[in-house]
Amino acid sequence: MSLQNLSIKRKLTLITMLTSSIALILSAASFLIYDLISFRHLLSQDLITQAEIIGYNSAGAMEFKDEPAATATLSALTAKEDIVAAVLYSRDGKMFAHYFRGNKTLPTLLPSRLQKKGYLFEGGYLEVFHDVTLNGEHLGTLFLQSDMRQWSVRAKRYASILAIFVLISGLLALLVSSKLQGLISRPILRLEDTMRMVSANKNYGVRAVKSYDDEIGRLIDGFNTMLSEIQQRDIALQSTNGELKTRTQELEQEIKKYFNVSRRRKNCSTQNTRPRKPIGPRAHFLQI
């Protein structure tokens, strides 16, 4: 069944549902996108702060070439489950100390070359480069890599919450729209019932009930006015038919009278024109 052939009640409900659902989905999607963008920026700032702390604590170890101390400093990142790798590079770009989550081997996602100080998103990871300095002297570079686990968990959680919210809101919108659509559909359906009654019974004295003074109310007024005009014309037509019938009967009676009079006159004329019998000899003799 096409949309054009649906009843007006279903059309109103469907239009209300589509409008409210699209508005809810756009609002929820906008909120989710804004929150995820803000949270990603917050994660990047948090990782930069951690890089500054680790770099400050590792400066002494790099100055004195104390690799075990630098490794121990990096191992403190075990408490951060989203940290995948942490590497200290010396001035010449060589790896000085490292930490890999779960004591894994050297990841293949480590940068091929060192970047400038800052952060970037690469292959689903958040990477931060931070200069390690001591008394203004550049000692090396710290590299931190996060798998953005918190961002992924937050995105899934918020998406689920918003989906449930949209579903519940849609059900409430369906309930409300099914009740409120009667404000528009009920007068139209009553008008349709009146139209069918007039068409079936040819009774132009029926009138549609007006409920509101809006466009539908003016439509009902126009329909009732049309019925009044048709009723007046029907009454005038019936009156004319009655007069015509009466006049026809009078004419028929006059025609019958005319034919009767004509028949009588014809009979009398026929009698007057009959031949007389001749007078015999006896009668002629008596006459003399």
C-alpha cells in the first residue's frame, strides 16, 4: 500500500512519527558526536600531561644513561590500561628504554621516524611526542601510544543509551500522536460520514457538525452551504414538477372535453344530413 492511499489517521501519525524521530536522531547524533570529539580532545590532553610527567621523571636517568631507572619509570604506566607502548629515544633517535603493554615484543606500529612535539591520531591510536629536557638541554624524545580504549567504551555506552532514549521517545511520540491526530482527523471523518449519508439517501437536509473555527471548520461551513443550496434547488424543482404535473392533468381533462364536444357535434351533423322519405300519392291527395 502506497503512502498516498493510507487513511488520514495513519498519515498524520506517520508524519508525526517521522518528524519527531528524525529530530530525535539528529539531536542524539549531534550530542554523541560533540561528546566524542570533546572526549577525544580530553584524552589527548591527558596523554600529553602524562608524557610531561614521565619525561620530567626520566630526564635524570637519560642524563646519566641509567637505562634500568628509565625502564622502571616507564613501567609505572602499567596502571594505565590504554597505554600500548612508551619509548624513550636518545638524541640520535635510538631507543633508550621502552615499555610495551603485557611485555609484548616490539610493536610494528612504532613510528618509523620521530615527529615534532605534539599529538596525532594514526591507525586507531593516539600518539604523543614529547621532548625530554633537563635545565633547558634536549636529552631525547618520549613517545606514548594509546589504543583509545576509553574512547571506544564511551562511544559504545553512549550510543546504546541514546538508542534506548530514541526508542522510548519514539514510543511516547507514537502514543501522543495517536491521541492528538484526532483533532484533525475526527472532523474530516465526520464530514466523510455525512457525505456518504447524503449520497446514499439523497437527503440534502443533513448537515455536518462543525467542531472548530479553523480551515476544517470553514470547509464544513462550505459543505453545509452547498447542501443548503442543493436542498433549495431540490425543493424548487419538486415544486415545479408538482405544478407541471397539475397543469398536465388539467390539459388532459381539457383535451378530453374537447374530444367529447367534437364527437357530439359530429353525431348531430350526421343525423341532420340523413335523406328524407318521399311523400306518397295519398299524402299528396290529402294535401290537395
